[in-house]
Amino acid sequence: IDLRLYRQADAVFCQSRHEAEHLQNLGLEASKIVQCVLPPMCLPGRDGHVLRERLDIGTRPAVLFLGRRDQSKGYPALLKAWTLVLSSHPEAVLLVSGPGGSEHAALLQGLPADSVRDLGISDEETKAQALAACDIFCLPTAHESFGIVFAEAWSYGKPVICGPAPASREWIEDGATGLHVDQDPRAIAQALCRLIDHPELAEQMGREGRKYQESHLTWEKTLASHLAAFRM
């Protein structure tokens, strides 16, 4: 049904080459496809110290997970990885926000209570403060059409760790603006420890990510894509 609708449209927006190729493989004409990236939609300019003080985490290394707490997003793999991270960095803290997760409660209960801060389903202000407060953004997701939270983390100058989702990997440059990992706890833990152990590397990746976001993932680019589609 979706494909029949797409074929009747004059233009179809997609957010990645991976998504465009998927639609073409289903039979949609390539001439109808307009690739349109998304800019950050989080609140800008928030101070991370506000949330750090409220959570009483001081200067501890903080990793943020923001998304649905399910297997697709890599949530259980991250919780398993966190045990490994704590073995070498017991002072680290994991900030978690998003819906779901009750089926993985046992994994969460197996972690030291002081090592995880549950932000619930954050409002926009708390979300922006969390992005400002974290040192690393980690979402080892397997399925994304784009992954706007990575762009939002970059807007705050944070290094990102993404999972095997092809749509995210095509614009997160491994080793430059972030790190690619499989949904394997050991791989996730190694990536996290690498950035915690080398804060200068994490800061460099965050800077490069912000540069990419400011030059490629902007409202101006999004507007231009929409205008081009309406001229087709």
C-alpha cells in the first residue's frame, strides 16, 4: 500500500542513501526521490552544569542514551556493556532517557545504583541539558531512517557512538566524528572506554561532528531540498 502511494506522488522525501536505495529496490522511480537531511531540533545553548548539579554527578564521565529502550536501539547491549565499562571506570555514570525498557529491568537492577541516572521520558529542556551535560552520546541502534539525535549531540559538540544502522553510518565518519560499533557489549564497552580514556580524542570528535552538523545538517539545507522537490 505504501509503495502504491509513493508511485502516485510527484516526489518522495527520504533521509539517507540507504533509504533511497531501499525504495528503488522496491520499484520506486529514482527520479521521484529527494534526499532531505534533518537539522537538530533540540533546544540550543543549554548549560550542562545545571543537570550535573541536580543529579549530583560533579565531573564524573557521563554517557547519554536517548531513545526507545529496546533491542532495536541497542539498549540491552549498552546495559551489558556498562558492567564492563565500570570495571575500569567505576566513577562513570550512564544517563538514560526514553520510553520502554521494563523488559530489561533485570539488567538495570544488576548495575550499581549510583552508576545510572534514569531521566524518564525527558521534556525538551531536560533533553537539551542532558546533551550539554554528557561527555559521550551513545545510541548503538540497528534501525534508523536518519538518527536526528546524533545531529543534536553534535550541535552540542559531543562525540557520538552509533550502532550498525546503515543510515546513520553513512554520515557518521568512524574515527573522525564518532565511532561505529556492532550491538555487541564488548565492542560498545571498548568504544566507550576509548573515549573516556582519551578525553582529547572525544573533544576532537565532538568538534568535528559540530563542524559537519553546521555545514551539512542545517535548516537551510532542509529548506533547499523541499524547494527543489516542489519544483520537480
